[in-house]
Amino acid sequence: MSEARNPLDYIFRPRSVAVVGASPKKGTIGRELLHNIIEGGFNGSVFPVNPNYPVIHSIKCYSKVGEIPDAVDLAIIIVPRDFVMGVVDDCGKKGVRGLVVITAGFKEAGPKGVELEKQLKEKVVGYGMRMIGPNCFGVVNTNPDIRLYATFGKTQPLAGKIGFISQSGAMGESMLYHAQQIGLGISQFASIGNKADVSGNDLLEYWREDSQTEVILMYLENFGNPLKFTKIARELSRKKPMIVVKSGRTLAGSRAAVSHTGSLAGLDIGVDALLEQAGVLRVSSVEEMFDLATAFSLQTVPAGSKVAIVTNAGGPGIITTDAVVQMGLSLAKFSDATKEAIRTAVPEAANLENPVDLIATADAKAYGAALAAVMADPAVDSVIVLFVPPINIDQMAVAQSILEVHSRFKKPIYTSLMGVSENSPPVSLLRDNSIPAYAFPESIVKSLAGLERYRVWSARPESVFPKFKVNRKAAGELLEKAKTCGGKILGLEALELLGAYGIPVVPSKMAGNPDELLEAAVKIGFPLVLKINDPKLVHKTEIGGVIADLRTKEEVLDAYSKLQKSYEKALPGGKFTGVLVQRMIKGGVETVFGITLDRSYGPLMMFGLGGVFVEVIKDVSFRLHPLSKTDAGEMVRSVKAFPLLSGFRGSKPVQIDKLEEVLLRLSQLVGDFPEILELDINPFFATPEAENCAAVDCRIVVSV
Amino acid sequence: MSEARNPLDYIFRPRSVAVVGASPKKGTIGRELLHNIIEGGFNGSVFPVNPNYPVIHSIKCYSKVGEIPDAVDLAIIIVPRDFVMGVVDDCGKKGVRGLVVITAGFKEAGPKGVELEKQLKEKVVGYGMRMIGPNCFGVVNTNPDIRLYATFGKTQPLAGKIGFISQSGAMGESMLYHAQQIGLGISQFASIGNKADVSGNDLLEYWREDSQTEVILMYLENFGNPLKFTKIARELSRKKPMIVVKSGRTLAGSRAAVSHTGSLAGLDIGVDALLEQAGVLRVSSVEEMFDLATAFSLQTVPAGSKVAIVTNAGGPGIITTDAVVQMGLSLAKFSDATKEAIRTAVPEAANLENPVDLIATADAKAYGAALAAVMADPAVDSVIVLFVPPINIDQMAVAQSILEVHSRFKKPIYTSLMGVSENSPPVSLLRDNSIPAYAFPESIVKSLAGLERYRVWSARPESVFPKFKVNRKAAGELLEKAKTCGGKILGLEALELLGAYGIPVVPSKMAGNPDELLEAAVKIGFPLVLKINDPKLVHKTEIGGVIADLRTKEEVLDAYSKLQKSYEKALPGGKFTGVLVQRMIKGGVETVFGITLDRSYGPLMMFGLGGVFVEVIKDVSFRLHPLSKTDAGEMVRSVKAFPLLSGFRGSKPVQIDKLEEVLLRLSQLVGDFPEILELDINPFFATPEAENCAAVDCRIVVSV
């Protein structure tokens, strides 16, 4: 270990640990933590530190860290809050490089704690140390070279491939317990507490390089730096599956909801978008998290979505089939050879099709033969084995047979022994040999759906963020101007801003009198739409402020005076300043684009179909800025009404590329001008001809 | 017991049981079943029957049932299939009244088995016996007066309040095991196998009268008699909550899908509709079933949806809050008195609002005080207690404290001790005292959502099936006529049929020549729509076969000749027989009504909004005929686009009563004429004025 060490190595791979606040008293954190480290067989020296005891647990106890004669890599601090600063100084002077501060009473405990935590952080940085916590539950590294079990919980986690971050100590403890119960092993664990120094993102970067960590689980309550998380996770998740329980869905900070887009974005939509874009699987419960982690950590990811089911009872087979289809997976269709092989080996089988029902008389031999047959079938991507042990069948032999077949074929296999204890010998045998054994078949299928989602994500092209040539200067000037008049941009100016970023807009001109009107009409060309242009009138249509489908000069002039009258009626005493003249687009589908600012996650981009789809059905899709090409493609395709764009009942498909491009250009716009708080394009006409696609109306709110 | 006995009493409350096919050999069904009955402490005589043994399990063994000297109430038959008939004869002659036939190889085993099962059933009926099975796993009655454990499984179920029916032996066995694991007790259990005689419906009727059965669980693969099930369940579910796992969702029999309605109805929609209408809770997994059953069987149903959460750790509190909001429940808002009471009792509590976070130092006293405070708050309908046991807190004392508070306040309470074994003393203490203890808080919330759904259902008014005055004779004549020409009814005739059942239709007339046309125009009144009337032309609009908004005689005549030309172009050589003249309806919302025949469950009624809502979004609702007033109301209100009907953005609400009435009249129509296979009304204009609501087009398919 003479090479340069990662600073976090002093926390997760320490050669020596001081436990400051160690205690011999039962029921104290200082006792439990020391006990866990020693019982866990830590592969280094442990130094209890406590001025009140000369010896603890038969180990010499020091009154302060500075007295320890040897080098100390890591200090775990359990002393009361008001002693923490002194201990940190002591550690700093001693040359300790890593800290885990268990002690609570900092940021989570009001203003005084916030101030203390700030000081703590400064001190730690000043000494060049790294710190986990404060207010945390500890860390674990099961690596046999290290064996550091530095928590005060009751569970000694099993060794395995999972890196596990918990933002809540209590959740961390109960999750470690549950993982142990189902035989799931972890590589490293950290309860990150208040994250004053080491963050979840730091751990992700650390575990990216850790060959023993192959899957990452996180229980999160918030993201400290969502942008950084996304950047790390987009890449890391392709190599190491990441599974997150993100709580606080419904308590998430509120968001400015003045715009249309803002009012459509649920409070939690930012997190969903972030995780989806980063390829991180979000699950809604701890149970689901571990079911999925079991699948990832024990077996390879199936090459596709086609599942084979082998059972010895009809009912569970049906239940599982139901779940397979409901979760969007499919039943593999067996070849004739496969069916023949099953028929020969298990003549009494009730069903040779998928699900294969071997009936209750099936023994190890029958299971082995049927399993070998379906594993050999190239149409099968993964196999679910269900076994309800009948009284006269040797359960261990069946489990052995599953192992044997699995070792010959490398396809992933998942089992459920129903009506059997979690600790029964056949279940243990399977788990000990990396065959997942679930209590319920539904849990297998749910996990398979997660694996399939991961497979599809992993196959996504690397993120590309196109950069368009735009007129940034023109856009900037319009935005500056808007800031001087309340921060709103409407009508023609908003369309011009879109135009500056290469977003097609419908030919539009302002006309303040009949002469200008006729000039504009000739320039734009019939048919035309005339709209009253006054920001005070929000619902123009309702007061007769829009007249469409004007085909002649006469109609246009007539409409102009009608609009003037409507205006004067609606706003008595107001000054009629003219109309917006626009080419009328016929045909096509009305779509809606939007941007709203999520306070935690930055600009949220929205796409949907116009009118009732967005108003009533709320059929819209969201992603976070910056959008990759893939993100934009997924946004357009994920609205339910997508068939109306792709050619429904013989109608021509619209220019979907163009819609994706608008999203990417909007993302570039909001990236260039973070002062854009809200933007709604409603409607944008999507047409079969590229040249007719155009924004018709737009509304922008800028921070002033 | 001298009073008249229910025939099923001889099966579930026998005074004596013969086990025909009993055996001393380990690993045989005959041994396990006999063993279970004896070990279970059956409160009557057991007679082993097997010609090969003089004694089994120290009990005299008879060579046939007829030899038993005493009366025999129930015979359990385990002999090989080909001996079953002989044994049944023997039982019949002996006067046995109840049979449980475990033996398989009947209906499930091909044509020969089907025939045998038919004979078996006839024999049983002939002797006046009742039979469970064949091909089943047995029956259980835990009533202390009876104690009949007549299955060959490994689980002796705990006594409790749940009646449990399983159509699959394997699922039954694994479910009994799981119930025992989580401490859930059952009253009676039956594996009903092939249901040759006793059906699930029979058991429901039997358990309706059983005071020990308070909750009913069913694992079903199909409904033998769905109509009867609905009839029983609509009433029974109000008194005894019913929970169903119905498998075979995706394997359900296919349905004629020629009509629009048919193509929209998913294969499983009939079951969902049936259970919803009957007030039966459908769950998608066994785990969910038991979680819900635990809640129903241990606690009363909460009086509302407002939940209080008391926790000693922030993370689990947040997770639970998330689940509460996501599942459509709500967090109770505490009164100031409640908050003050918590503050006084637990000064260090981190949060006095809901969820109450007592932090890790909370002991039994703190839990007791906080719980008492929230239980006393009238705004609280139910309480979730989360407890992550810290090392220095007495877990048993906390559990005791929960019990104590619960005994004082009668409000339902649900607990989750996280990171603690299912068998640990505090969990056992809670469960033994009827306090549900779940492994995960999410399971509590999911169950609470089920309870709330049940509460709302139970508050539904009793089903009313209105009967309208209709012209049944006229409708019958139209249907008879249709049968002679291919079974299709379109255009004017279909509208007349609707009219005969009091469903408003738009004023419509046929016109075969210009004179008739003008006469019709005058009679109906402008504006008008003209449509080519030829069943061979399905997509009339696409070939220019519809001309709308005609306001003068001239326009009408002109349109007539245009339609004639379109017709001749589209169908060269066809005979133009005239047009359908209809009043044009302006405004209003297009809706769609439909009927399609579900082969298993009868006529399925559909309602939705027209156009893209039904075509693309598939935003429709389904219920099974016969519709109650409540059903019709729920159908109209459960489409997502309902806001468009109830007055969206200042538009007037349409006549929703009228839409409900159309549904009820259609239900009456299909009830009177079961030969109606398919019916689509598309569109039906729903308008703010009752007199303008009208069907515009209709298509009916009749069985010929």
C-alpha cells in the first residue's frame, strides 16, 4: 500500500481506527460500535479513546487521540456534541486523515447546529481530512482484507457486491437488517448523515473505481448537487446498476407554478426525470429495492424480455404469467425441439408450452430435464422456476438440480420455493450458490421488469448534446428589454426570440392601422388570423379577440374594425394599438412546449399535445435540461397521444424530427439564459411538411 | 345439534370422519392427512379406511366405509382415481353426507376425466351428498368445537376470523403457510379443486351465516357462475370484507372484438368490473392479500382517510408520508391541543406536526404520551406507529405502551417495527393482542388504501336497478328483422331502436329522392347534415359521404347531388338509394356508449368521450350489465375527461343525468334482448340542454 491512496481510503480502508467515545457500558453507542468493529474482525488496530477508562474490552484505552503512539488513519467520533470540535482538533494535530462523526445535534438541530456544522466542516477541510457525517450511523467495508464494521447497529452485513448509501441512519439500519435476512451481501455501506463533507456523489466516484462494488443502492432524501449526480450517474449506471429509493416525493419543495408548464409539473417530476435521464432505477419501496438488487447482484442481466416459467403447480404458473404480461415482459415461445425434449423427459407434464407445468409428481430429474430444455432454447432470455414442494419430493435434490443446470447454461435463473421458510436448507443452498430465491413469484417478475428497463437504458446511445447555430445576441437583447418591463415577453417579441434560436414561427407582423394591416397581409399571404395584441387581455378568444381564416383584403379590413370594437368593449378607455397578423396554418396537430424552473433540479422541459390533451388529460412528458438527443426523442414518443403524431388512421405522420429539434433548441436557449423562468409555446403546429411546422403563440417569463 | 343441519355442516362441522385411503407410510397423502386430523385434535371420531392395514396410527382401520359401525358424517377420499366411484357408492350406501375428494385425474386430465367427473357428480347428487373436489387439497375448520385440519399440507393454520377459498391446491398450501408466518388466523379453509359440486358461491353463502368468519379471502382462477357471485357478493361484501386474487388476467378467454367497444375492452376488464360492482377488493399479489386481510381481521375499518404517523426516526416517517399521499389518503392535521400535548410529553420531539418524529431517544413513556395525544384528536382516523428500536430503548415496553393506548382509544392502529425479526417478542406481543405489525410501512399504507376503498364502497347506496317504460315490442320487431338480414342494424333503424328504449336520438329521416329530401328538411328543420346511407360504405366521411351544416333548401339539394356523385364514384355500379337527413347539433361534447359481450361475464357496458379520447387515449369506463344507478353514475364520472362534461373553464356542464339514464336504458335493452352482441352509439351529443342531448349514429350487431 505504498502507492498514493484515495483520501476516502482512510475511511473505508483504514489500517488503524480510533473510537473516540468508546465505552464499556452496555446499551451505549460507544460500546456497540467498538464491539462491532472487534467482533467483525477488523484487519487493523483499534484504539478506544475515553478519558474515563484505562481499558475497554481488554484493550488499552487512551484519554485522547494525541496520546495514541501509532499512526491513526480513521477516527470515529461518538462524544457529546460540545466535545466534537476539540476531538477534531486533536485528530487533526495527530495526523488522522479520515473521520466518521456519529454525534448528532448539528444542521438537523436548528440554527446553532447549522453554525456549528459550518465550523466543523471548515476545521476538517483545514486539516486536510475527509469526514462522513455528522449525525450518521457509521460505515462498513466487508472486503476480507479490511473487515470494517463500524456501525452501532445489530446487523453485521454479509459480504457481497453491493455498495449502499443511506441518508437516514434509521433506514440504513433497518435496510442492513433486511438485506441480511434475505441473504444479500454488500461490499461497502455508508450512512452519510448531514453530508457536511463527504457526499453521496463522492461515494459514487469512489465506488466507480472499487472492483468489489458492482451494484449501487441509495436511500436518499434529497440531492445535494443534482447536476453533478446526473453527470456521474449517466456514465456510472451503464457499468454498475444504480437503484434508488428517493423519499420525500410528496414533501418536495414547491415550485413557481405561474405558467402552464409549471402547473402541470408535479412536485416530484424533477426527480423522476433526473433518474430516468441518468439511467438510475427508481423503486418505491425498500422491499422492491432489495428484490431488484438481489437479481442484479446474483445473476447477469437477461439479454431480452422473453421469460420461460417452469412450475410444478398450475396456480402459481398462472399468477406468474399474469405478472409477466402485466409488467410488459413476454413469455418465450418454445421451439418444437424444446417441447419434444420436455415431453420425452417428463411424459406426464400437464403443459409443454410456456409456462411448463410439470405437475406435483415432478422430482429433481424432471426439473433438471425440463430446465435444461428451456435453457437451451435460444428464444428464452431468462427462466423462472417455481416449486411448491410436495410431501414426497426431495426438495434438496430439486435445488441441486437447478444449480447443476444453471452451471451448464449461463442464462439467468430466478426461483421461488413457495410455502417454504426463508431459512430452509434448499433456499439457503440456492442463495449460497448465487441463485436468487424469492418468497413470491410476483417479486421475481417485478425485478425482471427492472432488469429489462436497465437493459434498454444501457443500450441507449451515449448522450449527445447537439449545439445549434443561433443568434444569441438577438435573444439576449430581447431578454434584456423584457427585464425592464416586468419580465414578461409575449406576442411577436416572444416569437422573435424563438426565431433567434432557430425555432420556426408562423409568419407574423404587427399592424397598428389599416395601411400597415394591408401591407402585412400582402407580405404574409392569405389565409390570415388577426389577434388583438394587448397583454392585459389574457383570454383573447373569449372576448372575440381572435378572428381566423381571413381570405381577402376586405375580410381582413372588416376583421380589423371588429377587433377594435371588441377591444373597446372589453377594455373601456384602453388604447387599441393594433393587431397581430399571422398566417393561418391549416391541418397538422397542435403541440405544446414548455420550460419551468424546478428550484431543486433546474429547468424542466415539457412536451405534449395541445388543447384538451394538456388541459384535461395532462398527457405531457418532462425531462430536465440539458436534453440529449435521446432525451428529446423519448419525450416526444412518451406522450400517450403520440399516435396522433406518428400517423393515426391513415393520416400522414408529422415531422417528429422537427419536434425533437425544437426541444433541443429550447434546452440550448435556457442553458444560455438561465434567467428564463418559464416559457410556454402553445400551440406549436406539427405538420407533415417541415416547412409548415411553426410556433403560433409564446409566453416567456424572465427573472428581473 | 338436533336442529336441522346445513348440508355443508357435514363437511365443515362433521362429528365423525372416515379417511378412505389412509396410510401409515411416510410421504404419502394418506398418512399426512390422517396425521394432520389427529394432530389437529379433531373433536370427533376418525376412522381410517384401507383394506391393507388392520391398524393405522394406533387406530383400528376398516377395509371399507360400510364396515364402520358408527355413523360417518364426512368421508375424505384419497384412493387412486379408478377406485373413487366404488368408494362413493360405499359412502352413499353407508349414509355418509359429506365428501372431500382429494384424488386427481378428473376434469383437469382430459376427455376421459371430464366424463368420469360427470358420473361422479351424478352419483354424489343421487345419494344426496355434498362434495368438495375432486382434485383438491382439503378443508380446515379451526373452530375450537370442531378442530378439523383435513389437508395433507405441512401447515396447521392458526385460528382466526378469515374464511379462505383456494381454487388451486398449491396456492392454497403456500398461502396457508404464509398466513401462519405472519400470525394471521383463519376460521375455515377450503381447497375447492374442480368444483364438481360445492362451488365458491356455495361457500360464500355458507360463510355468510358463520359467525366466526368475518373476512373472506379467495384465490380464484375463474368464476363458475359470475352472475350468482355478483349477486351474493354485492350483499355479503357489505358485512364481511371480501378480498380476491383472481389470476388468469392475461389468459382470460378472448372476446368477440368486431366492434369498437369490443376492441377497447381489455381481456380482463370484465373481472375488474364485476369485482368493483360487487364491492370485492381485488389485489394483485398474495402478499398484498394478506397485508389487507391482517388489517381487516385485527382492527376495525377506519372512519375516514386521515392518517397520523408517529415515528422515532425521520427517514421512515418520510417514506410513510410519501406512501400516504401517493395512495390517495391524507395526513391528519393536528389540533393545537394535540401538538401541545405532544410537546409537553416529549419536549425533545423533532416534529409536532404529522408525521410526529419523537427521535431516537423516545421510550415507552414518550410513545405512550404521543400516541394518546394523536388518538384523542378527532381529526385522526387511524394511526401508523413506526419504531426503529435504538439500542438503549426497551422494545417490549414500547410495545406494551402501544397496547395500553390502543385499549383506551378504539381507533385502529397499525405498527411497523423496522429492522426487527418477524418472530421477535415485541412483534409477537403486538400480534397476539390484535395489533397488526408489518415488516414495511409501505405495506400498512397499501392496506389502508384498501380499507378506505372498502369504506367508500360500503357507503354506496344499496343497488337500485331502475326499470323504464319502453316500447319493447317495437324494439323486438326491429331486432327480428335484423336477424333476417345478417344481424346488423345501422343508420335510421338503429336510431329507431334506441328511440324505442327512450334514448334520445337526433331528428332523422331517410330521403330517396329530392322531393322526399325537401319534405324531410322542412319537417326536421335547418341546419341539417346529409349522409349517404349504404352499409357497404363503412368510412362515409373519407369518401365525401357526409355533408354538414346545410342551411337552405338550395344547399340541401346541391348536397344531395354531390352525395350521389360521391357514391357512384366510390361504388361504381352500386345503387344509390338516398340519404339520411339529420338535424345538425352544434355545441356539446361528443360521447360514446357501447355494449360488447364478454363470453365469461355477459354484456359489458362502456362509456367514454368521443373522437381522440376513445381512439387514442382509450379513456373509457366499463361496467357489467345489469347496471345499478350507482354503477351508471360511477361510469360517467370515472373517465379522465370528465371535466369536459362537468363544465371545464367556464363552459356549461352537460346533462350528466341524461348520460346516466342512457346507460341504464341500454342495460335494460340488453337485459331484454340478450341476442344483442355489440352496440356502439358514436357519437352521442351531450349538451347543457336536456332536449338537445341525442344519439347521432348507432351500430348494432345481433346474434342470428
